[in-house]
Amino acid sequence: MAEASLNVLVGSLCSLIQAEIGLIIGVDEEMKKLSSTLTAIQAVLEDAEIKQLQSKSIHNWLVKLNDLAYDIDDILDECATEVLKLEHISSKSRRYSLKKLLFQRKIGRRMKRVTQQLDAVAAERDKFHLRETTVRYKPIEFAAARETGSSLNEPHLVYGREEDTEKIVGILVNQVKDNRGITILPIIGVGGLGKTTLAQLVYKDQRVVEHFDKRIWVCVSGNFDLKTVMKAMIESGTANSSDLMHLDSIQHCLWELLNQKRYLLVLDDVWNEDQQKWSELRNALACGSNGSSIIITTRLKKVVDIMGTLPPHYLTGLSEEHCWTLLRERALGQDKDKFSNLEPIGNQIVKKCAGVPLAAKALGGLLRFKRTENEWNYVKESEIWVLPQEENLILPALRLSYYHLPLELRQCFAYCAVFPKGTFIRKDELIFMWMAHGYISSKGVLEVEDVGNEICNELVLRSLLQIVTGTNIKTNLIMHDLVHDLAQSIMEDRTTGAHIQRNLTSTAPNSKIRQVNLRKKSVAFPTSNQPEMDMPFILTKFCRLRILDASRTGINELSYAVGRLKHLRHLNLSETGIRTLPESLSSLCNLQVLNLDYCKDLVALPKKTRCLINLRHLLLESCKSLKEMPSKIGELTCLRTLSLFVVGRDRGNRLEELQGLNLGGRLTISHLERVENPVDANKANLREKKNLHRLSLVWGSDNIASKLEVEERDEKVLESLEPHRNLKSLGIRGFGGRFFPIWMSNSTLDKVVEIHISYCENCLRLPQLGELPHLKSLTLDNVAAVEYIIEGQVRSGNTLCVNFPSLETLYLRSLPNLKGLSKEETTREAFPNLEKLCILHCSSLNTTCIPIKTLQNLTSLDDLWIYGAHELCLPEEGLKSLKSLKRLHVVDSEKLACLPQCWLRNLTCVEELEVSRCSEIVDLPEGIKYLRCLKELKLDDLSKMVRVPEALQHIAYSLQSLKLHRLHVLSSLPEWLDGLKCLESLDIYDCSKIASIPDSVKGMTNLRYLCVEKCSELERRCERGDGEDWHKIAHIPRLQIGER
């Protein structure tokens, strides 16, 4: 670690010397002397890094050296900062001379003191007899043209786990498929053997996917807090974050998710040895159908004894043959046949892997750029192997992988230890933090963020980081727990980690603290006794911070003292109640990242924000209260992300401020109605912003012009806001024009995958969106005048024979004049990949207007929502094509008196049916018998339904969940209810006229959940013990009587 630290420090010194910073402030000689001494020390560090593992004195020397490096870094940072400030003062002024003189005296004394300390540390190295070495490995070089991330999406090759996979899949799919209780199958083995990989192979096996109704994956790691684990299950099962706080609410939500479903739950990396916690969790999970199963992966036999119901599957190491195959693929890839001479050496190396795949992958990663026998022999004969074995046998292999990293990657890797083990790491945030600590810098044509992205990719390729699949649009990374142990051992005294708690005192030394996280109450770089951290204390004591994270805390104001943090690079105040920021913030000329995402009360930024001359990322996602931008934000020429620009009417906060900014990522431009001259819109220069991938254009209600003037002006403004062809997502809201611009119908949007058009009340016709080859999601919301989605014209020169060839989701809401999907019957196919169709409150849309040919193309549709349709008259020939439809929702169709027989006869694969707010529906027809796969039925707010439909008896052997909500004239439950043999959940909500539970419920042995809420008389009769109907429901395992 010290070698990497000094490498960065020497680089910084050289840059300052070349920029003549030392000459400007009179410390040039001192800087050159420091550089010389540091270079001499650097020569022995490679040897010292390895020998410290056996020598405590060398280890202590390196710690002392590293501490001194922090002091030197602070001094150099202050020198660079002072020069930046002096540049804004006239060199002829008396103030300039005075400030320069005072700083020279102050910094000169500190530079002399630190030089003496470094000389003393340098002199100590002689007694350790360290050998000098030259830099053996060239710095990693990144190809500017390389497509970021393409190689990371390939699945990892897995060897030697076929028998394990087959055995576990066979148990789940065949052996325990009819078990009534929960089946728990533990996978046990030492760290790094591939327990998680094996569980993933089983989880993704097609037989498992088809066998289970619901699959959920939760990484438990060290935290077996009941609420946390259950919330993670809900988030995994619904793909949505959960903000539930109370245990009862969480349990109910989990029950709703799993009830009557055969589920597979994977609890990965379990360490819990508390029988009580496991019992509570198991009780909460006792709601699934027969065959529901849980796989746990663990290293601990005691966990198996507590949690397992089946004999554990003991995972053993790979054979040397499989280890060699894995290492060879990682190291040589497609070149493996060209270098057969390396196989004998490789076979010797894999013997050191002890059959552990993680070790083989790590060693393969470090050999990835080596093709000579000498290089492979160097790895085989490394001194690391002969050091005393650590408690974990593969840590030496991983440590060797670390020492073979290029220097610029070492600090970046070790820094990841500040994140708690097992947590997701947002890639962009990690890169921002590397930037803040000075670990990465721009390289040639690559900007610093691009370099950080490439380093992330390299660490993934070397198996030191892993990409988390199936998460949101921002890439998440994770560290294997053993790799995290390695990073932690390298950082040692330099970080406390996020979960280490210490006695906190107000006398802690503040000069070494580099990073504070108020939410997690953690301090990093390096350790010290942590004081009780609140914002005033931080701003007073830790003046050398590089990173301050106060996100998701209760603060609603920031002290003026923040201006004292002159070293600060990264300030995160996201998701707080901040309304304004102090003007002193503008003095932080080193600030690179200011994160104010989701500060929904924020009304203003500091007036002199333009003085943050090094600011690269100003994050303002969902800051909806922000009134306008501070003046002359266009002077922030380093800015690369500006997620929100609020248009103002005054010079200095108009659209022309965007002209010279090289923005990327996401940009929302709001209050476009304030643009008085369309020429200003053209000055925003969006068509040149090639790194901008997500663009939202928003008009507000701040209009003072006539309707005709608004229409003409908005059309010209939008025409001038043409983006670059690299755009992936486009949103338009509140546009007052009648016609969209030409660029929305030409090749400008060929790469777009998502379009959202809303509240465009005057728009008469949509652009030719069906021609876009990559469009996957289209939302049209409150576009009142539009009559057709496809107008029929084909753009000149278009070779596509399909309309909307890639569209997966179509959401149509509040389109009162929509008459059909297509204006003309056409021979062209449409929507061949559509999976989800939502039609909400489109009152003029007669479903007969959807042509048979269009329906015949919807073979992938699995979710259909129809809101506000007066009739359901889709042609039968078209309905037969909806073979994948699993979920059907009919809502707010007030004139609909009955579900059509032809629908029921043809939609035989539907598993979930919802009929809500259809005031004319009295009953369900006999045709319900055709829904042989129906598992869940919800009847909600049907004001004329006086009885539970008798037709439900036709689906007695498939229906598992019945929800009766807001059926205000329903007076009783039928005696034939016990005929629903597979019913496991009955939910009765706000059916106030139901007065009792029928006697037949006593015979419903499969019923596992009963909820009665907002039914006062029924609730009284179901009171535990004393209620008249209690004896009828006492056998049901889970009861929810009264409000949740």
C-alpha cells in the first residue's frame, strides 16, 4: 500500500514542479528535495511490502511512512489550492503580495519540518537491508476506443460443478416437490469454494425457473437482522425498494408476496447461529405452497444444525484438472493453444490453489498479460508462497494477485475495504471517491472518470470485484468476502471499516481524517478514536476531509463553517431536508462532486457556485423545488454531470449557459416556457453533447403568452433542442406545440431505448416512433389530442418491415381521443416483442380498433392492463395469439357489464385476474371455467356484486388466492367456499355487510391465511377466543383480524 501511495505522491510532486507551483509560492527547492527523497525510498518499497508480513519493525516503518505521506499530500494540496486563489487576485494589488508572503512563511516552515521527518524515515531503511528494485510491471494502458464493459457481460465459465448442480436440482424439482413444510437445503464449504456460484447455477437452471412460482435471492452475510433480511426478500421478489419500517407491515408484505406460491429462497452467506432468529424467520415464511424450498450457503456446521431440514450438500474443492482449466481460461483465453509450453508450469501453480476456484481465478487474472516461461516461473517461485500460512489458505494466492497489480490499481482495490462486507458498491460513487483521494487522474484522451471505469473493469477481469446482475440502471459491484478480507488486511490502520465502532473522544487527532460518513457513523483514512460525529463537530475538527457523506441523515441546514474544508472533493447531502446552502460553500475550489439528489426542499444554490472551478458533477436529481440556476454556471468548464438545469429569465441563467459544457449522463431541463427567444435554445448546443444519454425536456405553467404564441414558440424551442445521436432515453413533458420536430422522426433517435411523452395537451400527431429500431419502452400520458400511435407513413429509405420491432412495454394513459393503435390496416407487423400493455382511461379507444394482425404479433405479451374501456370486444382470432398472457387487469370500465366469453375461452394461460371499479358487473360468467391456470383473483369495488360468483367452483383446483375488496353490497360468504380445495389465502377488505364466517370454512384445511379488515361486525365475530366465529377459523395458521 505504501508503494502505491508514494507513487501517487511522487506523481503529484512532479506535476506541481512542472506547473512551477513551487516557484510561484517560493518553495521550489523544498519540493524538489522531497521528490528526490521519496524517489529513493520508492526504490526499496516493493521488497519492504513483502518482508513486512514477517517483520513487525518493517511493518511499523511502512505505517510511519504512510502517515508522513498523508502530511506531505496535505501540504502539496494546500500549495496548489493557494495558487488557485492567488490567480483570482490581481498580482499588482497589495492584497496579493500580502497573502503570498504570509502563505510562503507558513508553508515554508511546514515544508521544512516534513522534509526533516522524511529524511529521518529514509535513514531508517538502511537497517532493514532492503534491496532496491526497478518497477517490474508497466503501468496499465487503456485503449480509448475500447467499448466499456462489453467483456464484463459474458458469463463466467464454471468447471467441475455439473454433478453438484444436477443433484440439487433433482432434489428441488423431484424429491421434495410435494413436501408440505418448508424444505431447507444447506450448501456448506470453506470460503472461496464456489458455494454462491453453485447456488446461482441452481437458481438459474431452466428446470428450477419453470418449477417455482417465485424465486428470491438474498445475500445475508454478517447481518441476520430479521427486518433487514425480510425487507431484502421483498425487494428481491418485487424488484422495488421497500421503505417499510414496522415488523408487522414487513411480515404482511412478505406474506402477500409468497402466499400460495411455490417459492425458492436462496439465503447466501449465512453466519447466524441464533436459533430464535431463525425460528422467527421460518414462521414468517410458512405461507408458501407445497414444495417451497430454501437454499442456504454457509461455512459453518452449526448453522446447518440450526437451519437445515435436509442433509447438507458438502462442497469439495475442484480437481487440479478443473483448476488448471479455469486458470488457463482466465490467463490465456483464446491463446491457450498457442502457449502449450506454459502448461507444466501452470500445473505446478494450480497445486497452490488447494482446489479453490477463487484462488485459480485470481492467479489466472494476474497471469493474464504474461506469455513467457520466465514470467510464469516468477509467479510460481514467489516468496509469498513460503510465508507463514494465514488462517485462510487462499489468502496468499489473493495477496500475490494484489502484488502483481499495476501500482495505480493497488490503492483503488484496497480502498474498497471501507465498504461493509457483502454490500453493493455503486460504480459511479466508487469512482468519485477514488477521484477525491487522488488515486486516479486523467490519462491522455481519457478523462479521470473514464480511467476509473477502466480500473473497475480491470479489477473485475482480475476477479477482485464482481458485477451484480439484475440491479438497476446504475452498475453495482460487490467484493467476495475473502477478497474483502485481503483489502482489509492491506488497509489495516488506514481505515476503520464501516462497522467498526470505537470509544469516541473529542480529543481525536484531526489531521489524518480523510473521509466521514455521518449516516453510518464511520471514519476512514486512517484510524483514530472516533469522536461523536455530528455536523458542527465535523466541520470544526476535521478540516482536512476529502469526503463528507451526510446523505439520508436528518440535517436540514449546513453550517457556514463548511467553507473551512479547503481539501474537500466530495460532498454528499442527498436525500436530506436541506433548503439552502451557505455562500461559503463557493470557496471550496477543490470540490469535484456535489451530490444533492432528492433534496426535494432545496430552493437555491449558492450565488457564486460558478467559483467551484474544479466541480465535475453537480447532482440535482428530483430537486423539484429549485427555482433557478445560479448565475453564469456555464463558467464551470470542468462540469461533466449536471442532472438538472432550471431555466431562468435573466441573462446568466438562460439556456446559453449550457453551450460550452461537455455534459454526460442525465440532464433534465425544466421551465422551458421561460425561453423567450428560440435562438437561446439553439445555444444550448445539445446536438454536440455526445456523452449525454438521458434527456428530459420539461415545460411548466409559468406562461404569460397566448395559446397561439405558446404553440409556435414551443415548437421552435423543441426543434432547437435536438440531441446527439448517442441519446438512449428521451422525456418530453408539458410541451405546448401541436407538432413534434422533424428530428424525432429521423435517425437522431435511432439509439433511443426509452421515450416518455406526457402532458402535451395540444399535440395532434405523434412522430414516427414505430420506426425506431431499439425502442423498448414507450409511455404516452395525457397527450389529449392524439388519435393513433401508428400514423401509417414510413420514413423515407426505411428498411424495417416491422413497427415497434423492439418494444417491450407500452403504457397509454389518459388519451381521451385515442381511436386505435394504427390509423390504417397495414401489412407490416407490429409489436412482436411486446410484454406489457397498459391502457388507462382512453375513453374513445374501442378495443375492436386493435387489428387482428396486431394481436397476432403479441405472442410475448404476459401482462395486460385495461383501464376505463367501455367494452372488451377484441376479435377472437387475435385473442388466440396471446399465448403468453399471465396477468389480466380490467379496471375502471364503468359500462362493462360482463367479461366477454371469447376472452375467457382463449386466455387459458392467465394466472392472475383483477376486476376492479367496474360498476355494472354483477357476476362472473360460467366461462371462468376456461381459466384453468388461474391462481389469484381480485374483485374490487364492484358496486352491484351481491354474491361471491358461483362460477368460481369451476376453478376449485387452481385458485389459490381470493381477494374480496370494497364489495359494499356483498352480504355473505357462500357455504360452498370449502369446495375451493386449493384456496390458501382469503382476503376480505371493507365488505361491511358480511356478518359471519360460514361453517364450511372449518373444513378448509389448505387455507393458511385469512385477513378481515374494515368489516366491523365480522371482525367482532372473529375475535380471538371470544368471537362467535373464532372456532371456525382457529385452525388457520396466519390470521389478520382488524387493521394491519
